[in-house]
Amino acid sequence: MSDVIEKINAEVISVYPNKVKISVDNLEDFRLADESLKVGSYLRVSDNDNVVLIAIIENFSIEVNDSGAKKYLIEANPLGIIKNDRFIRGGDSLAIPPKKVEPATEDEIKKIYEHSILQTEKFSFASLSSNLNVRIPVNGNKFFNKHIAVVGSTGSGKSHTVSTIIQKAVSEKSGGFSLNNSHVVIFDIHSEYESAFPDANFIDINNLTLPYWLLNSEELEEILLDTGERDNYNQSSVFRTLVTENKKKYNAGNTKIFYDTPVFFDINEIMNALINLKNEIKNYKASDHYMIIDDSYTLVDGSTKIDSGIRLNEEQRLLKYFDGELKFHPTKGQNISKGDYADGTLDKFSVRFQAKIIQNRLDFLFGDKSKKITFEETLQQLLGYTKDKETNVTVIDLSGVPFEVLSITVSLISRMIFEYGYFYKRLRTKKNATEKINNDIPILLVYEEAHKYVPNSDLAKFRSSKKSIERIAKEGRKYGVTLLLASQRPSEISETIFSQCNNFIAMRLTNPNDQSYVKKLLPDTLGTLIDKMPTLKAGEALLIGESIILPSIVQIDPCRNPPSSNDIPYWEIWKEEWKLLSIDEIKMEWYK
């Protein structure tokens, strides 16, 4: 090794605030050291006090003097110093005169990463891309209790990276138990993750049951009122009144019932009342008399004279209207007129309302099961606390959820889990106000293709999901609920949400807008690392954030069970024999 060092003739010739320039007489001799040289390789600059400055190569250039002799110039970014076997971030202490430079040894590179995090806090899912023998740990606490973003173009290995992170998280244990205390909910929009997590609590359109009565006012109106008629006062006002009164009917013991109170109401009874209101006939001389065809009174003398109607106060009237679709006497008499909403105001709303709640496609939201499922059962299925099987991972396959209610579905689930964290913390604080860790069941929410739920858009159809997820992004950490956003278009994600992320795994990105968006997240001194993003291999990533000692290009570990996101081998399949296609079976699946 001493012979090798003697051949190396490299020294620092310039020092800048965030850069050092190194002159190398013979690049071949310089390469004889352990580490082969390339952009991204590590160098060591010796100091007088047993201090070693570590720098990362940014670029090479060649300088030719008048006599034709070549000199190689390397520009490198100082990362920090190794002193007393520990790496300390920061490289502004380099003193003149010029110092001797060598490629950093593998042991020195390991010291940068392995000694920077306590053993109990280490979480590792990648190796250094330039040297796979060097593991890159992150601080597990800072990684999971701060929001995470995984970005990369199609085919960069994004889904495999998400799978690797979660698989390693659920397998780590600090004792001899079988199931650790990790809790992850994956919103799977492309039906990829069932194969990656075969033991997960798997929920899809066939077994998903979400109670409509847990939807808040915005979510209910987003589904049931047309966007163009969202601000129509009559429709919104009538709907709010009916829902509130129906909630009071079924929750008589609760004295504080409001429109947004998350308690049961019967959606079919709301439909009955809407139909009755739009058909209503009343005695205009006696405004509390309604001309319902009822056994309690009859027409006098056939059709020449009619009774004055049934007298009902407002509460009695709505309770009767909830019971079923009623028939009213025709408006023949002088004292008989149409009701307040029988002027056509509710006609379109009523038709649309009926069409929504009787659709088989929306049975998971408005069907009989959604009436019978309890609040407790809903939360248990989402958190993986089902009676027959407790699991670390819940995969919610959204591929079968109709697009018009996808945002609402994500919004409801996200909001319920956020509120779980909020009320669980409140409960524990009540029991012990001095307790420091007041949520011992923290949850990670994983949003695959996040730009589809929380885009940089003000469209009404994204309003609910954006509001729910933005709230988690801003407040969730306090209540033990954090986010992992995976997206191929980071520039299209809501800035409010993306700006709250503290850890980034940036894989190959080819779109210039996305590259510049991610570049803003990098420290100024390491901004040129972004230039490698379009050329990263599948599985390579730029790992940035509070959880890692310094931004690094890493190779993500292969996942144990890969997600079903492999590309279809077109050319191989096209060369095979013509295959028959069952259109009938496809139609049956299509029409489900």
C-alpha cells in the first residue's frame, strides 16, 4: 500500500467556500488506489492534526500546458471531516498550504454513514451506489415520523422501493415476538401490492364497506349534488335539514346532533323525504295541513269536496315523509296548492340522488352493509385490527372503486385515520398528562400515484381528498400519522403537501419540470447531484433528508416479494400464436 501511496501525486490547488480544486499529475497512478474514480466517488484530503476531509467528485477536466504536458483537474464538494473515527458534517475548515489527496478507502466511507446514527435508531434499505459494500442507514425515527416522498418516472423502481421499505419495516423486531408494532395502510391504485404483502389485510371493492353516514358535509354534497349546482341554496338547504333530522331520529339519546355529527342516518329515508317534498300538496289556508292520501280521512262526496288535510308540525311532517313514498290528493280544490319544493326545484336532484344510491357500483358506500357496519368495525378493518387476523399492513386496492367517488373514498379513510390519531392522543393525555409518547400505535399512510388524489388543482372533485391529506401533512405528525407519497409526477402534487415532506427518495426523473422541482429540495452545495437523475439505473435513487447524514446516490435493496408492476413483454408475447379472447367474460366483469 505504501508503494501505491508514493505514486499518487495529487494535491489541493484551490479552495472555495463550497468546493476544492485538485490537481493530479498522473491519473493512472491515482486510480491505483482501492476506489475507482468517477463522478460521485469519494476523496480524502489529509490534514496535519489527524483530521481527514472527505469530498465527493463533481467533475473532471484536463489542462494542457505550452509544452503539451497534461494535468488533470478534479473539482470536488467537501462533505465533512473524519476526526477521532467519527464523521462530522461541514468542510469549511480546510487550511492552506495545499494538502495531499487520495481516493477514500472503503473503511473511511463506511465511517461517514455507519457511525452517524445510533445502533438502536438505524434502519437500512439501501447501499451506496458507487460501492455496494457500504450500507446506507437512515435514522428510523426521523425517517418515519417525518413525511416521505418517493418520486421517479415509470420503470425507475418506485413500487419496488416502497415495497422494500415497508417489508423491512414490518420485519424489524426488538424482541422475540412474532408481530411487531408497525402499522401501514397502502392506497393501491393499480392493484400492485397484494403480491408484495401476501399476509396483509387485503381490502378491495369486493369486501370494502364504508359507511356513508361517516361522510362529512362536503363529501356528501360532492357525491350527491352536481358540481354545477353545488351552491344551489334549495338543494343544499333541504338536504342538510333532512340529514340532520334523520340523525336526530336514530340518535334520540344524543342531545348534540348536527349535520356533520358522525352518527347513523338512513339514506333511503332521505330519498323518501326528497320524493315526498317534490310531490307535496298542502292546504294553503292552513299551512300545517298536508293533503296526504291516508286512511285517517277520506274525500267527501267523491271528488267535489276535499278534507282540509292532515295537520302536522314540522317534526311530525318529516318523520312521516321518511317512512315511505306518499301519495297526495290532486290540486283540484280552491284551497289546495303545491308545496314549497313542488315547483321543480328538487326534480333533478331527486332523480340524481336515487340513481346514485341504488347503483351496484356504489354498493360498498350506500348498500345494506354500509348501514349495518359499526364505527368500531370500520376502524378495525382499516387499521388491521380485525378479529380473525391482526396484520401490520393493510392494502386498500382502489382499482375497482368508480372514479367519480375515488377522491371521496380516499378522503373518508384518510380523515378517519387522522381522527383516530387525534382522539387516541387526547384519550391518553387525559389519562396521563405527563406522558411524553402519547401515541404508541403510530401509522404510516402510503399513497401510490399520489398526484391522482392530491394534484396541484382546484377542481371540485379533488377538494375532499386534498383537504384531508393536507391536514395530515400539516398536523398528522403530532398525532402519530405520517405520509409516504409515491409519484411519477412530483411537480403535479399539491405544494402544500409536498413541502411538508422531510425525506426524499428521488429515482430516475426524465421530465425537466419534475427535475427542477426536486432540485429545489437539495442543499445548494450538492445541487449538481440532480444532473445524474435522468441517468439513474432502475433501483438507484438520490436519498435526501433529515434522516440521512448527507444526500447520497444509493442502490435500493431488492424486495422480498415484488409487487405486480412488471412491464408486459410485448415483443415476446406478440411473437406467440394468436390467442382467443372471451369478450363475454370481459363484459360480465365490466358490468359488475
